[in-house]
Amino acid sequence: MKNTFWISTAPRTGSMWLYNVAREIFIINKYNVFPDKIPKNDKDFLDIYNLESVNDNNDFNKYVFKVHSPMNSDLLNSKILTTIRDPRDVCASYKEFMKSDFESALTAAKGMIDFIRYYKPFDKDYLKFFKYEDIENRTIETIISLSKFIECEINLDTAKLISEKFNKNNVRHLIKDNDEKLMNKIKNKEKIEKSEIVYFSKENYRAFDKQTGFQTNHISNRNSGEWQKAFSEKEIEIINSDQELNDFLNEYNMIEFILIFFS
């Protein structure tokens, strides 16, 4: 039985949802889940793996890590969960969440394609792909599938409870509460702990939830497929004419592609 589960994805593809759902499944089944507070970067997760989980023989301890870097195919006591999303939606989501320029967002979208290509040869018992649109539209089935892959199966009622806890509206409420707490601290000139903020500049920062990792604006108001709302006409034209994106989208919509990755 594995003790370490890597949520290894490109940014803006559903990794935070996978991360929290995997943790919740273990918590409900009375496992000790580490880390108890969420690091903000890949290095901290990797350090915990090398210093703790790789040497942990306690069957009741489970480690769930979330990284935005590809992992090796031979990690000890590990499984990998990753995600696939329409790269046009990735591009839009990245642009809005990161407040980036168009070129950076497009590069991020193509970075997801690189992830998929890298992970495609991996053994299916070691790595599983989850489709972002299934997370949105087939949530219960996705949670049950996830539970089977991490070797901690749950029933339908439990999957429904987890789905409710991490649905978009409830996560938005959590984020709103954290935003308000942070703004009140700023207004009242109270001390702000590093663990409760992601800081870029005086004009660009986010409240950070230490228990889940969700941040300000983490949940978009757009639905999947509404990526065009984030771009100008010129940017839409660039996306629609990009050969790499078009090649991937042709695969993305093929039945054979779905069978390869999701069976």
C-alpha cells in the first residue's frame, strides 16, 4: 500500500480540488494526513517527501503533495494524480488568476500540453489522469474514481459529502471570508503572518488559506468553454490559429485519446 500521493499538474487545471479531495478521503477514513498545513511551493513538499514520507513505515500515515513540476516514474511508495484541461481555458484562467500578460498565459497553456506528453508513457497503476470537465460535470464519479486510485475507497454518500464541501460556492465563501480577514488586518494595521498571504507587491497579493491552499480569486466566475470572454479579438485569433493548440485539441476530443488516458 502506497503512502505518498502526488498531485502533479500544470497550473490552473484543477490541482487544488484534487489535492483537497484526496486529503479529505484519507481524513474521513481516520488516516493521519501530512502535511497538516499547506506549503506554498514545490520545494517544501519535496523536502517533506525526502525527509519524512520516504522513510515512514506507519500504515496510518498518508502524505498528499501538490506540485506544479513533473515527477519521476520511480518515486518510492508513491502514486501520481494529474489533470487534463482544454488549453484555451487554461490560458484564460492563468491570465486572470496570475494577472499575467497574454504571452505568459499562452505559454502556461502549452506547458500543460508538455505535462501530458511527459506523463503519457507512465504506467497506469502509478499515474492517473483526471479530466477537468469531469471534475466539474461528473464530480461524484470522479471522487469515487480518485478514491479507488489512492487505495481508499468510499461509498456514494461519502462522495456526495465531499463534493458538497468542495463545490465552487462553498470554496468561494471560504475565500471571501479569508479575503475579508486579511483586509481587516491591513486596515487595522495588524500583523500579517507569512502563512496567510501570497505577496507579490503592494498592489498584487492574495489571502492564503493554510488548511486548503485556496487563495483569492482561485475560483473563476467563468464556466469551462467560456475562455473567449478573457481575451481580445486579436488574442482569440492567435489562439485559434496556433497549430500546437489545435493539434492537442484534436487529440483532446478523440474517443481513442479518452480511452488511453481515462480507462
